[in-house]
Amino acid sequence: MITPHTTTAVLGLGRMGSAFAARLSGHGHHVIGWTRSGRAAPDGCATADDPAEAVAAADVVLLALFDGRACREVLDRVHGALRPGAVVLNTASIAPAEAAELSRRTGPAYVHAPVLGSVAAAASGDLEILTAAAPEALERALPVLRTLGGVRSVADAATAAGLKLVANATLAGSVLALRDALQQADGLGLSRPQVLDVLERGQLGRLVGRKRAFLGAGPGSDSGRAAQHGPAEFTVGALAKDTALLAAASRLPLRSAAELAGSPAGPGADVALAATVPAVDDAVLEPLRAYVRGHATGDPAHFRAAFLPTAHVEGVRDGAFVSWRLDDYCALFDGRPAADEAARSRRVDSVDVHGTVATAAMTLWHGADTFTDVFLLVRTGDGWRIANKAYDRRRAA
């Protein structure tokens, strides 16, 4: 077994890599660090100018890199310099297929070990580490792994990689749930500190408690702007990368992948700042509001303001597919509200903006009928307009 006094090469000295290096060095490991950016290793660690130089003296080679491509490139560079018996310990969050391929290429000395936890957990040795390896390789890597946290063995590298991505998807969901809560609270005009006090006592409490410094005092506040310059523990870009990998690997839609990829918070920002993004711009909502006014008043002029002239409205009506041009749709309205208008209601359920296009969904309760309307919107020189609408109609039993 490798003892704590042998050498570990840490390849990649970003947030997590630097935390790994500092933790290992502080607990008796001789650490040699290397990063492509040329960043120096933490105090107490040696710094190599070349990754081959770092691994030539190492019993454990720990990869703390951003993605699968970086892992492949670095392993290709150091392959000929690995010592006989050296263990390659990969902590990167990568796709299951990438993990399986790296395991195959590297051979029995490969340990796939993605970590659950933040920079703070790495510094304190409280990470949860998912490990997949041949028994001998895992045994040799255990002194390093146990210095960083608890170890949970799984069947193979692809399983470890998949479990890490699924775990990160729950973080993405929590961040976006917090964003929705803050946007609704802002819409109600509630005090941001008061809202955070309440949320910290609920289901999102752990996230709010850890990230409160990034969440600010509300839209436009000085403290909110200052927080954007704080150090990130885990970035929006890294979480967006992981959710995109998961969606591609599972071949199932994952809404958080698209929402994080397009977050105005910016890829280098801490993930908490994705929760502080303001609600969708009123300009996107205006054609939807004009559409609602058309239904509320029965005046087709509102529909003409909401839709592009080329728009179509499509769905199944009385068992038959219908596709109306805008003129045909407007002809259904006579300029007067429905007799039961006071009892009708409508709600915008979602709006997702992707540059110059957007999608939206709305629920309308019209007497015995419940409609789900799905819109495609386009931003033209005249502003946002509805390009097409499809609907589903359900009648109460």
C-alpha cells in the first residue's frame, strides 16, 4: 500500500485541484502540482512546469481537470512518464462513456473517483467519493482518497460518472427552484433578506445557508452587485457542462441543461448567482398578455397585436386536426367577452428565452374546457410576437 509519505501528482490546480493539493500536503503527502495555466501549487507543494515531470516521481497521479477532453489530452501527454505501479486517480466530472473509455485505455491502474462536495468539503476532508477500480488499484489509492473524504465503491467507471452527473442534476434543480422562488418574491415586492430568512428554514435551507452571501439583498441592490465579484466554489459553467453531459448520455430532456447554459449569470460565476437572475423581460410577456386580453374582451385586435401576420393556430377540435391562419382564428371572436368571462382564468406557466426565439406555455380555464396553449415567439424589429400556437383542449367529465 502507498503510505502518506509517498508522492502524489495533482494535475489541474483550479479551485478543486488546489484544495486537493493543500489538503494532501497538510496531511503528510508529498505533492507535486501542475496546471496548464502555469498557476503555482499551494504552499507546501512543489510545482512542475510539465505534467510528465510531475508524474515521473509520483505513486498516485490525481486528475482534477474540467472535462473529458482535458483528461484525454493530459493522460496522452504523461502516458510514457508514468512510473510502474503508479495509480491514475481521476476526479473529473465526465460522461459515462468517456469514463469507460479512459478506464479501458489506462488499464487496471485507473481509478475513476468523481467527488460529491465543494471546495470547502475538499479542504476539510469531508468529500463523498464515488470510486470504481480494480481492487489492487483502489487499495493503493485509498490513503489519498481517505485523506480527502469518505469512499463509496461502485461497479465500474461509467456507473461512477453517471451517479456524479445525477447528483449534480439535483443541485441544478435546487438552484433553479431557488431562482423561481426569488423571482416570485420579487414580483410580490418582498424584502430579499426576509425571504432568505424564511427559505433558509425550508427545503432549500442548506443551499440558501451556504450561498447567502451570493444571493444579495434584492434586484439592483449594492450588496447583490458586490456579491457577483466573490470567489466561486462551483461555477455556472461547470454545472451547465455536467447537466448537458447527463442529458446527452441519458437521451432524455433535462430542462436545467438549457436554462443553465443560457444563464445571464455567466459561466464563471458561482452557481448561486444563477438563482439571482431577474424574471423574464416584460417585452417577452407583452404578446402573451395581449393574447389574454383578446380572450378576455373577445376583441380580435388584441390577437393581431400578439401574433405575427403569418401565424397559425393548430390543435385538435372535436376530434379533428385544425390549422387556422390568423384571419380565420380572429373570425372566431365577435368583439364581445364570453358570457361567463368573470368565471374564466388564465395563467402563464413558463417562458424560456433563447436569444431571438422563445417558447411559452399557458393554461386557460374556460368553463368546462381547460386549454393548454404552447407558443413559439420570435423577436423581430417590432419586438416580440407569437409566430405559432398549438393547443390541447380537455373537457371536464
